[in-house]
Amino acid sequence: MIAFVDLKAQYLSIKDEINTAIFKVLDSTQFVLGNEVAALEEEFAAHCHADYSVAVNTGTSALHLALLAAGIGPGDEVITVPFTFVATVAAIDYTGAKTVFVDIDPVSYTIDVTKIEKAITPKTKAILPVHLYGQPADMDPIVEIARRHGLVVIEDAAQAHRAEYKGRRIGSIGDIGCFSFYPGKNLGAYGEGGIVVTSNPEYAQTIRMLRDWGQERKYHHVLKGYNYRMDGIQGAILRVKLRHLDAWTEARRAHAALYDQLLADSGLTTPAVMPYSHHVYHVYAVRTPQREKLQQHLHEQGIQTGIHYPIPVHLQPAYSDLGYKSGDFPHSELAAREVLSLPMYAELTSVQVRTVAETLQGILPGVTVS
Ligand SMILES: *Cc1c(COP(=O)(O)O)cnc(C)c1O
């Protein structure tokens, strides 16, 4: 059996460090926020080359508070893509603002920057690009368009820890960056977690208050806030894991390079790496019109795969109120029918990558496993 993601393999590789960090929090009884979370905030801001970060309980909360700090609410519009995890759109919806979709570029799977300006109206307040699969969106044109129209740029970096755009860490290229620490993400907690990154002191201060009941200090509520605080144990775990992120990212990139090589003549479309990007392969998605057949074949041979994502958000029943219909975003709709995510995690071995390729040879004779 080859798992799609093996969280146990990673835990076993750092078990002693993790267990020590958890027991330290238990001894300190700083179960919510506390020193470990504060230290994580400093280390993660430095990691992103940003001035501030604020740890929260999920990536969705990170997006929600980023949007609120940017002043977004009912009557406003936020531009994003339909080919993303639903949380991107849910967060916009929580603020009362309306999501306006722009299709993806079919090669990068990130927002088609040539279509953004046509979607801007007097109500538009922000652009929310998603660094899908771990590949940065084309940020320079996005920031340039935003500056020209007075819009805020909020990066959905939930899948792209440590990715780079033209040599700069993502999360600090727009005005605010939002990360998820869901266990399966490239940097994952042992429970839920998220973080907001910014170099704007006002945004940071507002987000810090909003995550903790809008308090300026204890029981002084200056804003209507939320309970979006990070657990102390998650903070401690994430500090340990952040130290391994470079090595884990390199391992993912090596697996991707091997898949690329073995599948080069397979007839599958392997992930395109844009010239501006340092891709961190949260997901290694190939593309084929025979997706269901491939997935079934791999499943029968004990190889787990995923589909990210089978239905674009504009066609989800929950968001039918946005008024979109089938055919509105052809690149997103076709990608949703054709993408297939192969096993990908740092602890995967090259033998396992070769086994996946060999198994694909059964239906794709062009796969070369020498
Ligand atoms: C995982 C994810 C989120 C939400 O993060 P949670 O921590 O699960 O709330 C948002 N956007 C994208 C693109 C994601 O992949």
C-alpha cells in the first residue's frame, strides 16, 4: 500500500522532539496562546520575511480575520478563483462580502492575471489569489493591478508554506498572507491551526484583537471579536516542525522531479513550474482525460490518490446564490474533471515513487521506469 499522505511516518521521524515539546506545554499549563505560540509567531514572521504574524485556530480563520482587518464587509466584492478549496470562498462569505470569480490559467492552475481587471467594479475591495498546490500565483501583476485600483491583496497561502515568487517568500508579497496548519498541509499541526502574516502594524494589531474577542486588554472589548486563538500545544509542535520545513520541502521537490522524469513520455500532463516560482508541491497533480480509469487502476494496486478538487466552487450547491452556472469558468471546470493527485509527502521514498510510475505503466505504456 502506498498512502497519499503518511502523517505517522513524519511523526516517527521527529517523535522525541515533539513529545518533549508537548510535555513542556503540559508542565507550563499554557494551553491557549502563551509563550510557545508567541515564539512561533516571531519565528514564522521571520520565516516569511514579514514584520508580524498572528497565530489562529485554522487557516479559514486566518482568511476571515485578514478580510475583516482589511475592512471588508457587506456590499463589498472580493476577487478570487473558483478552482480552490471551499474555505477560500467561505471566508469571504463570512464577512458578508460577495465573491467574484476569475478563471484560472490552465497551465499554472492559479488566477489568470489577464482577466482580473475585467472583474473589478466600484465595489471591489480585495484580490485573493490562491497559491494552489504549492505554486505561487503570478504576484507582480496582481499587486500592480491592486495598487492601481486601490485594492488589498490577501494571499491564500494555505498550500504553499516556504514557496517563493521570484526569490521572495510568499505570504509577504501581498498585504496579508494566510496559512493553514491543518495536519496534511506542508507544515501541519497535530490538530487545527493557522497563521496570518503581514508587515502592516495596523492589520496585525486588528487581527490580534479579533482572534481574542476583540480585546485590547483583558475584558476591554473594543471590537466584536472571535475565539480564534491557537492552542499552546499546537504552537510548540509547529515550532519543532518549522525547523524541518526546509528539508521536507526539498524532499517533496525531489519526489516531484523524479515523477516528472518517469512520467515525461507517459502522455500525462505533469505540473508546470512557472518561471517565477519555487514550487513546494503540496499536491503533485497530473492531468489526463482518463482520470477515473487511472485512479481506479492505482486504487486496485493499493496506491492512494486524491482529486483537488472535483467540483469548482462556483458549481457547488452551497454557493449557488453567487449566480454562476456551468460554462462560466471553462478552465476551472476542465481542470476539475482531469486532475489527479499522486502520493506526495516528504517521507515518501524514491522506491515508492518508482512503484507508482511502474503501476501507471499498466495503462500508460509510455511511462519509463529504468
Ligand atoms: C486548507 C485550505 C484552507 C483552509 O485551511 P483550514 O486550516 O483547513 O481552515 C484554505 N484555503 C486553501 C487553499 C486550503 O487548501
